[in-house]
Amino acid sequence: MFLPSLQDRRKLSVNRIQTDPLTGEEAENLFSNDWAGASPAPRWYTRSIGTRNRFNRERNVVFGKISVKTKTRTEFVDVTRQVESWLAGQDCREGQLVLFVPHTTAGITVNENADPDVRKDLLSGLATVFPERGGWRHAEGNSDAHLKSSALGVSLTLIVRQGRLCLGRWQSIYLFEGDGARSRRLLLSFVGTGGDV
């Protein structure tokens, strides 16, 4: 596994800060837990750093963010096209893409895209296991959303091959909304090679 030296890591950190297109405050808020004080960020946000691996191929680390508006209290929103569009705009060829939802009442999963009844069944199954009025102790009244988020998970790791997501024919990426309608953020991190491989 390629690990840059401490000196190289310091250079990468400096390069990241110098090439960051957001203001300092926005950049600090990008990966912090406190989103309330953040300035409105652009819909697509990207920053990248590069190193060389042992095969002398450029290794990219690219970060991004996608905003998703949900419409109902609980729903699955297909975000596959937005993720693919973001990926196509980057110099990403071979590697891994991590998707992370920084919310405690939302989640992310991969499931069937052909039949919309699958999403309805998923919502029904989650509501059966974690009913909205389940006698939960949390005072906000959204404990079911927290439980559903924990059950689904808030991150995914997907394989990128030849610049495309390796999803099955009937698979899509779904952001789960458990306490909407809201504006949600989906953070992306690609690690791999870019350019002509």
C-alpha cells in the first residue's frame, strides 16, 4: 500500500488549502458536525489532491458534496444519476467511491430500481419494525427515524471501474429520508487513479 511520507503529507495539506475553491469558513464547515453556521455552499463542491503510486500513476483523492431535497417524512430518493454526474465531472478512473450522509435521521443504501413497489415495501418494513408512535423516549418525536437511519447505515463504499460505478443492472443508490421534508447533504470521497490508465 502506498503511504506518503510525513513531508509529502504536509505538502498535500498545504496544496489542499491553497486550491480549495470555498472560503476558509465554508471549507472548515464542510466536514464538521456543525452545519448550522455554514454559508450556503454551491450544489456541487469538489476539491482534490494527487500523489503517485508505485506504478507511477496519478492517485486522486477527490471530495464532493451533493444537495438533495426530500418531499415527504419518509421516502427513498434515487441519487444514482447525481452521483454518476458528479463522478463523470472528476478525473476518476479506477478506485473506490465513499458516500456519506452526515445526518442522524437519514441513511443510504443500494437496492432495486426496476419496480417502485420495492421502495414502498422497504418503507413499510421499516415502519413495521420501527413505528413512528412506538413509545420511544426521545422527546423530539422522531426516534423511529434515528432507528431506521442506524439500521440502514449512513455510508456506502462503491467500486469505480473505467470511470463508472460498478452497480448491478437493477441497482440504484437511494438516500433514505426518515424525518422530512428537508434539505440533505451527501458527501462523496473518491480514492483511486485518474486520467488514462
